[in-house]
Amino acid sequence: MDSIFGLSHTATMLIWTLITIVILIVLISKYKWNPFVSLLISALMLGLLTGMNAEDVIGSITGGVGGTLGTIAIVIGLGTMLGKMMAESGGAERIATTLVNRFGQKRVHWAMMIVGFIVGIPVFFEVGVILLIPIVFTVARKTGLSIIKIGIPILAGLSTVHGLVPPHPAPMIAIDAFDANLGMTIFYSILVGLPTAIIAGPVFGNIISKRVQVEPPAELAEQFSLKSERELPGFGITLLTILLPVILMLAGSVAIIVDPAVTNGLTHFLTFIGNEIVALLISVVFALFSLGFARGFNKSEISKFTSECLAPTASIILIIGGGGAFKQVLIDSGVGNAIAELATSININVILFAWLVAALIRVATGSATVAMTTAAGIVAPVLGMSPDVSVELVVLATGAGSLFLSHVNDAGFWMIKEFFNMSVSQTLKTWSVMECILSVVALILILLLSFVI
């Protein structure tokens, strides 16, 4: 099954991949099949069509589910508990009220972009979404604005820093591969990242929210809405609680930058508490006191909150795992390498080349980090033959490409779809288009910057 009409193996794999993705979208959007089941069927189909052994396909699927959920399932569980405590204590209500009062209802979506950008700097994208989703629901309810108009700016802020701004793992991979200057890369990433997040976030969000109307998922919206009649907690303690995981992760990242060889005990300690799982666990325990016992809740109420909030996340976790299975089959079948080979045959500007390689691998595999890692290995030798190009800008171009077109093979796609209660079609029109805008705008700004530097 690995050859069609005498075409090359690479071309054949790309055709099978396209056919499988179309079938996946049709199963979910037209026939309303369960996304988890559809993703597993599509992963199985793609593996067999591209010539993998049946045993290897099964191994890729189970490995993909396990690898994806190994961290994300824990992050979602802990993050949901943190969000629940913010909701029950009135913390989300306090932040939403303060933002609306400071920025005004007409400009609150700009505040959301800033929040996403700042919170996203030291945390993984999925962690940022979990931390901020209660605020999205609460601000939308208080202002009467669409969750698309409120949510897209936050997602744009989170996604921009995920792909462009060190110390995120993806740009750090390219910095190491290209031997780029960390300080200059951070400086350029802010220059490029802020206007990119503005265009892909508040500007695009305002436009698309008029065309796509959705309601928050009832169970999650109810879970993240204020039910207590107690007085709202202070803005300071609420902000500290939600930013605590961010602060801990940032401390770990800074420690690694200052002491990359990890030569002393303080660095070991900071990197330990800066791990996203440990940071969230510490923050949840802190929230049980700062937003729980300190607000007058008893241990039975807090136990109930932290247990009942997990039920609505079960389907989300399974769907994300299905996305991980599909992604792993794409990687193990060689589709990612096929995309890379196709890109390397094109003779173009190094910055554009870096973007294109990362973008094609991202589309094929669904992972920004995989795209960044693979593209860095492909681009590094080419960069060595182009001494006049700013390596820092090539880092950013690779990062921008790694964000391009999140679709059905990306676990993040399914997370956004489920949290925002959208159909596949609506997610493609909002989240996927936002990622494309973000990626392309960043590329344009990087190219313009290359003429100046």
C-alpha cells in the first residue's frame, strides 16, 4: 500500500496523509463520530496505508497516547483544581471585575492578550490555557461578550510566546542548534511577538467573533462560575495564586540560563520546583489555603470542589490523547521526514526556508516542538553556508513556522475545541486561522527586520 500509480514513496505518503486527514474531518464534522474514536481509526489507517507493520502502528498509537497524556493529563487535572478554587472563592470574578473596570468593556479583549503574553512566557501553552480558561469564562459572562472575542487574544498571547520567546523549550532548541545569542533573541522576539499577538489576537478575535458564535460548555461554565456568596478575595492574593506557577517556572528557567551546567544545589532546587507539574502541585496546595481555608471554606467543601471538577475533563483528556496517537503515527511512519525532504529541495532565502521547513513539519506532525527540533537539524547546515544572515532571526523564523496551521493532528486543537465548545469547522475558522495569521505576520515582521539588521 506504499505506492500509488508509480509515484515516489515520499509523494505517496503525503497523498495518504492528506486522504486520512480528510476522512478524519468528515467522520467528526459530517457524521458526528466521537473524536477520540475517529482519531484512533485515522491513526490506524494512516499507519497501515504508509507501509508500517501492524504491530508498529499499535505501538505508535499507544506510545502517542501515553507520551502526550503523561504530562498533559496531570497538568489538566491540577490546573482544573486551581481553576475551580479560583471560581468557588470568587478569585476569577475578582480578576475579571478588575480588568473590566481598568480597561473598560470595549477594550477588555486587549487586556486578555496582555495577560496571555505575560502568563505564557514561562509556562507551556497547555498550562497557560488551563490557568486562564476560568478568567475567559468569567469575563465573557460579566461583559456579555463572546468567548471567542475574549479567548482568541489570550490564545494569541500564549501561542506567540510558546513559539518565539525564550526560555520556552522550542526557541531554546533552535538557539542551541544555531548557536544564537540568547539576549538578542529575546529582544528580537519581543519586537516581533507583541505586534504579532496584537494582530492575531484582539484584531482578529474582534473580527471572527462576529462570524462564529459559540456558548461555553455548560458543565465547565458552571464549574468555573462563582457560586459562593462570600465577599470576593483581594486582587493581590488572587493574582499571586494564579501567577505562582508562572513565578516558579520562570525561576527554574532563569536558574538554567544562569547556571546551564547545573553546578549548585540552588539550581537543582529551582529547576525541580520550576517543573510544570511540581509548580502546579505547589500552586494547588497554596490555593487550597489562600482561596480555600482563608475564605472560610471547610475541608469537606474543599475536598468536594477538587473532586467534582475533574469529571468534565475526562473526555477532553481522551481526545487530546487521540490527537497524540495520530501525531505519533505521522512521525513514526516517516511523513515528517518526507515533508522535510520536500522542503530541502527548494532553494530560497534562509529565513524563509527555516519558516517553511518548520511550517511543513508542523502541519504534518501537529507538534510545534517536533517541528522546531526537526527543522533546527535541517536548517543548521544551510545556515552555516549563509554567514550574512542573523542567526537570531532564523531562530524566530523557525519558531514562527512551528506555529503554522494547528489542525486535527494537534492535541492543542482538540483542547481548544472542547474548552470553547466548538465544532471542528468552528475551531478551524477561529483557532487554526489565528495560528496561521500569527505565523505569517511574524514571518513578515522578521523579514522586514532582516533588512534593518
